[in-house]
Amino acid sequence: MKERPMHCSADDLPAAVRDLGMRLGVPPGGSEEAIVTLTQAGHMKRQLGSPSWMAFTARQTIAPTTCAFEWRARFGPLGSISVCDALADGQARLDVMALGFIPLARTAPTAALLRGERMRYLAELAWAPDAILANADLRWRGDGPDRLVVRTGDGPAAAEITMTLDGDGRIASTFAADRPRAAVEPTLPTPWRGRFSDYRLHLGRWLPFAGEVAWVIDGREEVYWRGALTSWSMAA
């Protein structure tokens, strides 16, 4: 399959992409004005290589027609540590705060940060399936009978991930060969993998209610994020 050009209609998508959207319950063209809002609960490692995990709760919004999301999570006792991970208007953001007003980390905008956040948006299309058909900034190609490659952006901030489909034709896993682990040099491009499970029919969409994310370092996979949906909705 050839990549589709930017800013074309759902009718111009490869048939395998249209079929994926329909299997997930998306109407033709997707719900273009419907922003996804979801909540999660789970655990995330304090740092790679550590046996210690932190519980979190999170609220996330995902846009259907442009590559944009905002993930706000709370960690620690009484949610004392807050994280904002976001992508909007071609700008990426990652902030960590204590007690809601003490900055612990604020990542400066870089091409590596933007690339990483674009990869996250692409990898989470299973939680915003309408974007598969409605987001004209996504470029698709096939990679065998059960894999699709999706790409967005240009230049050093271009992002690409590969989706593998399960036996029901739903998104089982996502993979990026070189997601940046750091926003500044050295950016440490590293294989990065996500897995989805526990698909349920919810509000007309087939959604994975569980997921995990891992880095692959020196050939060894290290899961650092595990979470489950606690709510999901769409609204204009």
C-alpha cells in the first residue's frame, strides 16, 4: 500500500485502515468533533531498572482530527505529585509538580520531545479509534497481513509506529524502533513497545481496557507502565 498524502478524506485511506476503523466501531469518516476523555488507574516505575512502582490515577483527552492530547496524572501520597504530559498545536510539554505548585521538572521544547509525544499519540489510537479515520495528518501503509504503519510530522520530529493486529483484527501492540528516552542530547533513541488487552464494546467502540508500555534496552524488555481504563467517553 502507498502512503496517503496529507489532508485527504477517509475515502482515500488504504482499505486495511478503513476496515480497522470499522471493526473498532467507528462510523465512516469518524466522529470528527468528538474529543475523547478517559480516566485511568495503574502503576508506573519510579525509574528504569528500579523494582519500585508508584500508583497513579490519570485523566486524559485525545483529539480526533489533529495530533493532540493531554494526560494529567497524580502520584504519591494523596496525589501530591502531578504530571502533565501533553501535545497541542505542534508543541510538546512535560511538567512535574509537587503539591500542585512546586516545579520538580519542566522539560524544554525540543524536536526529540515533540517526536516522542507524537509517537505516544500514534501508539494510543486504540483509545481514540475515531482518529484512525478522522485525522488527516496521519499517513498509513501496510506491512503484511496483520500490521499497519502510521506516521505523522516531517523532519527531525517525524514520528512513526507499527501496529500489530490480533486475531480479531484489533490493535494488539504498537512498536517504535527509536523513540527518544531523553528530550536533550544524548536523546537515546530506544525501541519502545505497547500492548493492549481486555477489549470490550463500550459506547459503540471496541476499546482495550488494559495496557502496558515497555522500553527494550540491550535486548531486554522492561515494562515501566501498566494501566487500566476506569472511564471513557466522547463529546463535542
